[in-house]
Amino acid sequence: MEDNPCCQSMIQTSLIIFNCLAFLASGGVLGFAIYALSSDSFSISMLPSGLPDSLADVLFDHKGNTFQLPIIILAVISAAVLMVSFLGCVGSCQQSRCLVSMYFLFLSSFLVMLVAGTAYCFLGDPQKQIAESMKVSMTRYKGDNATEILWDKMQHKLGCCGVLSIDDWQNITWSEDQSCVAPSSCKITKLVTSDSLNTTTSNDTNSTVAAEGCLADMTAPHHSEGCLPRLREAMHKYINIIGAIMVSVWAIVIINVLFSFALCVVLDYAEYTYK
């Protein structure tokens, strides 16, 4: 260690800075998640301006009530990052081989899952699994209020119906009313504009409003394309942002795995050589 103190100092400083930033960021997110779960006053108006509408759609229903599941997932992920970054920060500061080794193992496990997930996306058929999961959730449409709200929001926003087509609703039992072909959110509704008293039919998914009653008449205007192809099209709009995030995550994880492994080696070398 005395032969090359600069190398160890650089590795320690890099790990400390990164993990301090990750600790503060994850702590802030965890605090936000806990507040959102515990406070009755949390509403969509408390979100910063300029955020995409899709984020509000994930966090809130059409009445402004908070969805619990996304907030819980956010809290769990931020708590995990908080714990791992704490190990990395304290281990690097204290030059604790035990803590740094635990940090290395956690990051290595995450890297393995990242590799497996990426390989599955390129070599497997994730679209088939996603479609099956969506079809399973359709069967809970009337039994689970959150599922009903999510499907209605998605079908309204994207101008779609079902997973691959409107036929998906006809192939399952989702309503006690046998005359219902699909939910009302599959309808292309009529919208009265504020500038005119004329009623116009709109296919704009951002301007459609909820229609009363289910879709029972197939001759009525309705969306027939599935939501999965529309979701894929919507994701392509953000492909550059998604790609940048994935590359950044890969780079950060790999660099920290290498640095934590190098620090373990240096500390181990120092322990058994300079006693």
C-alpha cells in the first residue's frame, strides 16, 4: 500500500463520492415514498411542474387518489440502494474489508441479474410474457379497482383495446353482463369542445373522455388495436432516453464492481503484508 498509495486513495475517493451521492438521492426518494404512503394530503398538485403526464398516470388514478403499488415498489428499491450505498460509503471510509466485500457481493449480484435481464430481452421473447401477464390482469378487471383504473387509463390514453386486439376482451369472462363486448374505455367518445357547441368525434387519445356503460354494440365507434403494440410505439419515442439510462446504469455498476474489488485486494494485501 505504501508503494502505491495514490491508487488506493483514488479508488477510495471515487467510491466514497459515488456512494454518498447515491445515499443522499435514495434517501430523498425513500422519504418521498414514505410521505406519499402515510400522508392523506399528498396529491398530484405536489408534483414538480414539467414532469411527463405518464408519471402522474402511474402514481394517481382519475380521481387524484394515490396508487399504492408503484409507491411501495419505489420505496423498496430506494431502501435497497440506500443500504448498499451505506455499505460502500462506510466501508471505503473505514477501510473495512468486510463491508467493502459485502458491497462488492451486492453489486456483483445486481450485475448478474442485469446481464441475465439484458440477455433475455435480446435472446428471449419478453413480449410473449408481457402479453400473458396483461391478459391475466384483464380477468381481474371488475374484481380489482386499481386494475380497472389502470386498464381504463391505458385504453383511453393510447387509443387501444385489449392486449393484441379487442378480441382479447371477448375471449375472457371479465363482466357479469354477457352483452358487454369490452369496457367503455374502448369506445371512441364524442367530445364537446369549449369553443364550439358542435359535437365532434375524436380519435385523439388525449382528448377522449370516459363513456358510460360498456361497449355492447360492435357497430359503435371503438378502438380495435391492442394496447401492447401501442405501448411499444410509445416506448420508441423515448428510446434514446431509455438507452442512455441503461448505458449509464451498466457503466456505474461495472466501474463500482471493479473499484470495490480492487479496494478489497488492496486492503487484503495491506493486512497480510504490512502487519
